[in-house]
Amino acid sequence: MSIQERAKSLLLDLDGLIVGAKIGLPAILALGPDKIEELIGPFKKSYLFICDSKMADIGHVNRLVAEQIFDIGFDALIIHAAIGVKGGMDEVVKLANERDRGVLGLCSMSHPGAEEHLNRHIDALLNIASTAGVDGYILPATFPHLIKKARELNPDALILSPGVGVQGAPFGSALSAGADFEIVGRAISVAPSPKEAAEKILEEMKG
């Protein structure tokens, strides 16, 4: 089964079980923009499509990339808050507002190495993302204290959390810490039956 066939199968199987799909650069580079557009087009009413772009360039370049991401059909993209607002995030947020799309500020990451630098500056990064006017934050389930801190600083913030499942955080743990959504990847996508895996995970989250 090709990457595109596998991705389409996942979207068909998970329709009604999950609210969004985050597509990363490996799949985008493997398939190319045209195939990604062809893939997500029929499912636009079923899912919010997020491009896991993790942008970290200057504003001009970021805008050029964001234009292509939105042209493909993505509803939102992810950008590093570490690049700052002026000449960094601002052009992407402006473009997203013009096109009624979303921007998610990446303020910390879920892997162990993030503790070496990035996660130590969570307060500043949350402030940068907020100042830029992002629609939500990406915060890791593997470090729930960061989610709690963000929720305390901004009770109304939209928080999405990767890191549950394969990376070690229990299902439902990010929600308990204050996140609005958990981003579940390989625990579903590489499971023998993605649909059954998603159903089981939902039951665990409810428990």
C-alpha cells in the first residue's frame, strides 16, 4: 500500500472518531503538494487539517511557505514561537487572518532534548506567541507542568498536546493537565487496526 493509499485509508477509518489530522513534512515531501491537496480535499468537512511545518525562518520566507501550505488546503500550520514576533511570526499570522486560517505557536517540545534549552524558556515563548496573536499553543503531554503553567497564564488559550502514546505520556494525561486536545500519532497510525486503536484510546481518555 502506497503512502497516499495508507493516508486515505486512515482518514476513511477514523472519520467521526477524531476531529483533526496533523500531516508532517515526511508525508508532504514524499507525496508532494498536488497529492496532499488531492488527499485532503474530499475530507475537508470531516477534519481540521494541520500542517506540522514547525516554521522557524524569517517572516518573508515563512509567508512564502505559509501561502503554499494554505493553497494546498491546510486549515492551520505550526510555527516556532522562538523566532519572535517582528519579522518572524507576524507575517504568517497576518496572512492567516487574511485567509481565515489558523496559526499554532510551538512553545515547547515533547522529546527529552527540549529540556536542554527550549522548554526552559516557556514563559517567554508563551508571551511571544500570545503577542503574535496565534490561535493556539502546541505544548507537550510529556511535560504536563508546562501545560498547567500555560493554562494558569491564559485560562482561555487553545492548547494542543503531542507526546501521548509512543512518546510515553498516558492517554488523557494532557487533558487532565489542562489541554484541549491530545495529538495522537503512531499509536493510531501504525496500529494493525487504526480504528480499533482510536476507539480504545477514546475509552481510556474518558476513564
